Amino acid sequence: MPDRGSGRPSGPNGPRGPRGPGGRGFNRPSKGARSLLITAAILAGLAILFAMFAGFWTDWLWYRSVDYTSVFRTQLVTRVVMFAAFGILMALAVGLNIWLAHRLRPPLSAMSMEQQNLDRYRMSIAPYKKWVLLGVAILVGLIAGGSASGQWRTWLQFVNGTSFGVTDPQFNKDVSFFAFDLPFYRFLIGFGFAVVVVSLIAAALVHYLYGGLRVTTPGNRITPAATGHLSVLLGLFVSLKAVAYWFDRYGLALKGGDFRDNAGWTGLRYVDANAYLPAKTILTIIAAICAVLFFATLWRRVWQLPVLGLGLLVLCAVLIGGVYPALVQQFQVKPNEQAKEMPYIQKHLDATKQSYDIDDAQMQDYTGISDAEPETLRGAVSATASIRLLDPSVVSPAFQQIQQVRGYYQFPATLDVDRYPNADGGETDTVIGLREMNVNNVPERNWINDHFRYTHGFGVVAASGTDVLSNGQPDFIEQDLPPQGDLGEYEPRIYYGEYTTQYSIVGGPQQEIDYAGEDGEVEYSYSGDSGVPLDNYFKRAAYALTMSEPQILYSGAIGDGSRILYNRTPKERVQAVAPWLTIDGDPYPAVVDGRVMWIVDAYTTTNGYPYASRTTLGEATETSLTDERGQVVAQENRVNYIRNSVKATVDAYNGEVTMYEWDQDDPVLKTWMKSFPGTVEPRSEISDDLMDHLRYPQDLFKVQRDLLQRFHVDTASQFYSGSERWQVPDDPTHRGQSVPPYYLSMKMPDQDEQTFSLTTTFTPLGRDTLAAYMAVDADTRSDEYGTMRILTLPSNTTVWGPQQVQSRFNSDPTIAQEINLLQRGDSEIEYGNLLTVPLEGGLLYAEPVYVRGAGTNYPLLRKVLVTYGEQTAFEDTLDEALDVVFGVAEPTPPSEEPPPEEGEETPPPPSGGTAEELVQQAQDAYEEGQTALQNGDWAAYGEAQARLEEALNELEQLQSGDSAARNEDEEQTDG
């Protein structure tokens, strides 16, 4: 009974205790605890939302820091609009069909075991029908919207498409229809199929759940209402199929496949034009009729006619769309393939040349054999080419050892080739690299050193490409710290580079290591406006989350003026501000208007050019020098149209990205410029100094030469026979990979003077002789920039190709003897780039030979191999080798001693001392070398190593002489 006096309910053991921490009836927390829990839940929710928001916010801050917020905004708005539009459309369509199926349910369910089992599900769902409907609609809407938002490029190209001014040969439609319109139409058709199929499945399930559709119940299996509903959806499906068949007709112009070893074939062939094309038209008509029959069931409520029509459609799809084309191919095309396919091969040939901009290549017959006098040939060499002896893929270790200065600086494995003025008023081909920061080699690794102290590289290092010092070292025209040389005054700090992949926080209270001077390391504080200011705790918290580094939030090294720099490689910066471009794999540095600039070539591409062969960019641009950092950044790896439409620069100090319109006639670029207005500067804004360093891009050239292996011919019959196929030869010094193209200042036979060019060779398919030599005018200041000149040798030529020349070098007994001398001890031979130059009707080959000595870790130029016709020379200098090849001088006999390997000075002559004296000399030289190594004095180190080797050589000779003398004495004693 209740205790009326207390007014409190009593339990079996008396009145219940108070509700609280000590009471027996405690069921819920106190008011204070509830407030604490609610507060914690709110804070946790806010933290989750902030974490989700941080990535978006930091992206916005980065785009604002580079003044490309319009790119971020355009992408975001387009994605959101497409997500919302197509997501809502899917949700409404599916939700409407679920609601309609429920509305059309029969009033009473049949009395059967099937329906009794379904009753349990109907009863459990009944209280939550609206929520289930809403949940399903939202779920499919989110999925559809997410998929649609990924098509933002397709939408922007569709609404901003620009005419190519070229029509396809089959349908007479502008190429822009295939490149910009057709992809969006296909997306709409695919989305329509998804909407209808999901709606059909959802409606069928609801009809089944509520008895409108029965599987095992005897009698009528489907109600008239369900029949009408589902038949309309099936009619919509077949209607979409009719539309798809119609657009498939245009898709034949982009149809891919293999044809006579052409894996990139695109476009119609005979069977497509005469079998598949009419078949698609017939199937379109049949599908439209079938759709009408399905819609007619709204009135007739019977399935016989639409099912019959659907069966007819399937049968026709098999017979007309599959069997008939196969019969045409077997009995009309195969017996006379060449005659049938000629018109379509010609279309494919012409379209491919146009789409890759190789249709204007100038072909010229070239004998490869000269009848000029030796004196004439020798005098013509300097006027024909500036033969580059310094190989940018070999000499990087020399740059590293001689100009690294500190272990945390790094040069790329393959340096770049550019042009700079020389003292004679002309230009010199120059090998150039930047001294970039590599934090992996910082003496003491910690968070402060990695991100606050060692933040940037310092200075340009450049060397003449055509000259070396007498000891084989590069002849530097810009060197040392602080930089000094011929490049003038410029901002030397490298905050943005190919190896600068970590973030840095600069400009705050923590000083940075600037460079290593004579008195030690000089400090510096960044004064530029690059990066994102960390001027409040919200930004610091956002970056602490996105960089996964909580110290950013509370570190005292961050204060007034601190800025965070990230996305620091040239390729990723250009890719971020222009996500519609394909980026060349080889950005290169140049000193422009007092700044170190990264120059980045960028391409517009599409895979929607009718009839044009498709190319895989990753494969076509790979050579023996391609590494992970040198790979092309492609929007579409399979393309059949490419243009170098944009030249971009990235300031190495402040990271500023500027893009210039280069190809002013490219419709793809015009389309993207309409999509992202104001992001690309007009070509007229390129300064004269910058224009001096722009060049024809390597990756475009590689793609074009890959196509020219097959598409250099003019007629379909030549293409069909394949008898004139070429191939890019393997690199003679890196077997199994294509030889890279080489930049070289030279002139072709029809040119009056040298021009900066990009060159390559071709060999006949399956043979090593030379088939052709190609050079493109790579100097952007030239009126003939981009002009391709191809010298074609006779098909029965015996002119050596690169591999044969290298083999001849290796098999020559005199050269082999010299090589053996150079390899004495632990020395290693490294072959440089094998350059080919057309010279007075013949072909001159030149190859530098480097020696990596036992005491050094970098190669020095020791010899030059030259061949012309049947003559080969292996001399210390290029001039000497040319004199020997052309009979102006006698070849130098093999020397008994190899030339000096390092140091500015020639090693001292043999001292002729005793064994004890030679051992002491070797010990002294070793100790001096170690001291120089610790001090970073590479010149002194090289001299010490030279003395060490000389002493060891003399000691070895002394011991050999003593041994020989002892043997002679023993023989005389025995006698």
C-alpha cells in the first residue's frame, strides 16, 4: 500500500529511496549530468562537422592563395548542381513509382500461403511506410547524384563546345558533335536507363509485396493496374533502347578495335558502314514500334503484343546486329579485303594525321651517303650542328658531387637542356639544374627541421653543353653559393620544385636555413606572399587535420607572419589550377626576368575525334629516361587528339602559376576557356625573355613519332601493306627501352642556319639499319616553329642505325683496347647520348664516353666516339675525333696510361721513390682527401684522389718490377 503520509510510492520493502546517486530507484542522470552529456554530444558533432569541413576549407584557402578561386568555384558549383539535379530526378522518379505501385495495390490480397507470408512484412512496414519511401528515394538519389557530379567535365564541354570547322566523312557532322555533344548524350541515355531500371525493380517489388504481382498464387498472376504500370516502365526502357540504337550509329565513327596490327584503329570499316550502320537504323525502328506496343497495354491490358514485339527486337538484334555483319565480313570483305577497306583506311589515315598535327610533316628523300671531299665535310660540321657532349642523363652525379655543397641539396637524375647567350653574341646549348632541397638528407630529422628550417633549395647550376674542361668536368657557366656566373642577378631561392613534396611553414618566428656560406649556414625568413597565412586558430586546426599533424595547432614555432606552403611541385600546381589539362612529364627551369621559373607544357586532349587512331599516352611517352617523376599527368590516357595549347610557368620563389594561350586555333582550348574564363592569359602577354626559353615539348613529340611509325605514308595501300612500317629504335645503352628524343642546335639540309631542334631516328620494322631521321623546329621564336622535317632513306639502305653504330664501336679492336685501359682498376665506362646529325648527304654519329673513376662517384668526359660512313674515331676531344674521321689527322695510338680522372690539375709525374716513400705519399694523399671531403672541398678532394691513385700505380709498378727481377735472377741461378 502506498504511504499516504509521505506521498511517495512504497515498494515491497518499504518506501523507495530518493532518486539520486545514493537512491535505490536511480533511472536517469541528474540535470547537471544531462547537460554535460548534451554539451559533449554537441561538441563531438561540431568536431565531426569541422573535420568534414576542414578539407573543403583548406582547398578553398589554397585556391585563394594562388588567385584561382574561379576554378574552385566553377568545379564546385557544377558538381553541386549536377549532384542536386540528377539526384533529385532519380529520387523523384523512384519515389513516384514506389508511391504509385502502393497506390495501385489491390484492396484485398488473395488467400494463399504466399500472401499470408507476405502479410507479416506488410504489417511490419505499415507504421513506417513514409519513412521507408523517403529513405529509399534519398539513398538512390545520393548514389545517382554522386555519379552524375563526376561528369562535370562532360557537362562543361557540352554547354561550351566550340566548332572544330572539320566534318567527319561519314555523317558530315562537325567534330565537336563527337568530342563534346555525343559524350553528354550518352551520359543522359545511361542515366535514363538507370532511372527506368531502378524504378522498374522498385515498382515490381512493391507490387509483389502488396499482391499486385504474384509468383506462386493460382489464377491471374498480375493485376490490371500493375500491368499498366509495369508496361509503361518497360515501354520507357525500350524507347531509350531505340534512342541508344540511333546514337550508336554515330558511335561507329569512334569505334575502336584492331586492324592489321593497328591496335589503335578508330572509325568505320566496310562492315560497319554496310552492315552495322543499316542494322542500327533498322533496330531503332523496331525498338520504337515495340515501345508503342508496351504503351498500348494501358488500354488493352494484355501482354501478348508487347512481348511478341520484344521477342522480335531480341531476334533482330541477334540476326541483324550480329549474324549479318559477321556474314558480310566473312563472305564480302575477307575474299577482297584490300579493295573493300581502302576508302575507310584512307579516312583513318587522313583523320589521324589531322588530329595529331602531323599532316604537314615535310618528307624529303635522303641517300645517307655523301660524295663530298673530306675537307669539305670537316669544315661543314661546325656550321651544321653544335654537337652536345654533355649528356643531361649522365652528368647529374657530377653536378651533385661538384656543386651540391651540402648533403641536403639535390639535382634531378636527368638534367634539362636550354639555351643561354654566350660571349660571342650567339646562344649555347646549356645543361641546367636547380639545387633543390631534399629533407631526407637533413643531418637531424625532426618536425622543426623538416618543415621550418630546411624549407628551400638555392641557386641554378648550369654548364655548357658543347664544352668541358680539360679534366673532363663540366664547364660551369653558373655555379657556387651564392650563385655566380653568366646568368646575371636573379632570386635564387627555390621554394617550389620537382623534389619539394613536403609542406613547409615559413615567414614566422622560426628562421630558415638559407644556404651554406663561407662562414657557415646563413639564415633567412621568407618574405614572399605565397602560401596560406596561419593567422588564426581555426586555420591552424584545419591544417592540423588535413596534414595529420597536431603540432600545427599548438606549436610555438608558428606565429605572426607564418604561412604554410604545400602543393609545391610544378606539375601538381598547374594540374590543380587547370584540371582539364594534360601535363607534360618534364617541367624545366629557366632564369626569366630575374626569376627562376619552371616552364610547364600542357596539352588539351580528347578521345572523340572520328576515325583518328587512339594512343595510350603512358606508353607512347615512355623512353629509357622516363622515371616516376617524368611521367605525363593525363586526364585521359587513351586519346586521339592532342595539342600543346598552353604554356605555363611556376615561379620557384612564390609559386605563382601563370598560363598562356599558345595554340590560338585549338577548339578544345577555346571550349575550356569559355568554361573557366580569365584563367588563361593571351599569348601576347608572354615576355621576350620567357619566349627565349620556350621550346617544342618532348611528350608531344614522342606521341607524334609513335604515330609516324605507321602514319608517315600517304596512301591507304601503303598503310595496308605495312611494308614501310618504321619503329623507334631501342636506346643502344639502355636495351629494351626506346631511345629518347634529343634537343640539339642543328640545321637540316633545306635550312640555311642552325636552329634549336628536337630530333629522333627511325629504323625499319624488324631491322637495325636507318629508315628515317626526323627533326622538329623547337625554337618558339622561329617562324618555322613546329615544322617537322623527315629525311627518308632508301628502303634498301645499308646506312647504319644507332644500334649498329654502337655495336661497331664496341667491336672495334683498337677502341676495345682503349676501353680496357680506361676500365683499369675499379673504373667504370658510361656511354652518353648517341647523337645523329645529317651532314652533306651522309649521317654523322657522335657519342661522348665518360669514366667514373675508382676514387670518385661521378663521371668525367674522357673520350668521344665519332663515325661517318665507314670511318670511326675514338679520341680525347670532339675536334680530334672529327679530324681523324675525315682524314685530317692520324688517330692517336692507345696510351699506356689513362688520362687524369679528376681535379683541375694534371697529376704530378712519377716520383720514382722507394716503396716506403710511395706508401707514405699514398697515406698523405688519403688523409688530405678525407679532410677535403669533410670540408666539402671537392676540387681538393679530386686532386688528393689523383695523387693517391698515382702513388698506388707507381707502387704496383715497383712491386711488379721487383718481382720480375727476382724471377730473372732465379732463372739465371737455375741455369
